[in-house]
Amino acid sequence: MVFKRRDKRSTMQVIADGVYPKGGWTRAFHYVKHRLRRLPGTPEFIARGVWAGVFTCFSPFYGLHFLIAAVIARLINGNLLAALLSTFFGNPLTYLPIGVASLQTGHFLLGTEFEAGDKQSLASKFANAGADLWHNLIALFTDAEADWHGLSVFYDEVFFPYLVGGVLPGIFCATICYYLTAPVIRAYQKRRAARFRKKVAKARAKAQIFAATNPPPEDDT
């Protein structure tokens, strides 16, 4: 395969690179920025893809962000690759503030309470939900009774408030990224087009000089 890695990574290396890339998050950021600027299409078309990717980071559907970003990009006529690249807006460095902002907004809109400092309680809700999932999976093949209490608490106090509350900060941050991305890409495309025209002009000038200094041989026939 043309794009297959020469050095095959282990499962632990893949997980470690997902948490902290080999070159650091700064290098990853510059790579994404470079790829976004070189995408084909109008600045608005690419920026709409960025909007879709950033907005998706505020949804609680972890593991499905690529799919959701692609669907939103298609709905708003945005660049698909820009949407996928922009999901890297959500990373281990930003997931905590994204989660806190989404949960706080969601509980506020729903009229419930959320304590950002209650880390043990939040962690226990995740743990209890995971335990319920595992227990209920086993219950499908045994005589054990399914228990949905932990999942119910997780849905009511974490997932649903996150889902509701992620909409407003998601729209806010995605819109800011849209208006920052469009002019940057427009300026880059103009500079790139100017450099291309300059290269074409130089090539034409060299061709004209060569033609003037090397006239074609006369036909004696």
C-alpha cells in the first residue's frame, strides 16, 4: 500500500499518540493549520467545514465525532476534510474546559445544579455507568438481572445536560473559528496565487530571452 506506515505502531503507541502526539500538541496544531490552508475550495467553503468540526467537539458522542462532523459538514455545504481536521480542536488539553462549560450550561438551562469541583462524584458516575454496561452485557447471557440505576443517573446528570449544554458554547466557539479561519485562508490563497503568477511570469521571461538569443535555424531548402 502507498500510504502504509513503514514502522508499525503498537496498540499502546497508538493510544499514547492520541493522548499526546509524538511531536507535541503544538506541532499537531501547526500541521492541522497547514493542511487547512492548503485545502481546495473557497475560504467560506473551508471555514464551514471548520465550523462543523469545532461544533462537534462539544457533543458527548465521543468516538463518533468524525462521523458527526462529516454529517454536519454535508448539511451546511462545508469542506469534509476541514471538518475532520477541525475535530482535533477537541483534545486532552481542551476536553476538560469543553466538558465543564457544556455541563454547566446544560444544568443551567435545565434548572439543575452542577458542581465543577465535585470530581469524585463525576468520576463515580462514569464508573457506575460503565459498570452497569458491563453487568447488563453479562446479564444478556446469564440469569443475572439487568441494573440500569447507574446508567440512569449518568444520563440524567451528565449525558443529557452535556448534550443540551454543548449546543450554545459549541455554536459560539465554532462561529468564532469560522470568522477567524475565512480571512486567514483568503489571505493565504491570495499570496499563493501571487507567487504562482510571479513564477509563471519569470518562466515566460526566461522563455522569451532564450528565444531571442537562440533564433531557430534557417531552412536552406
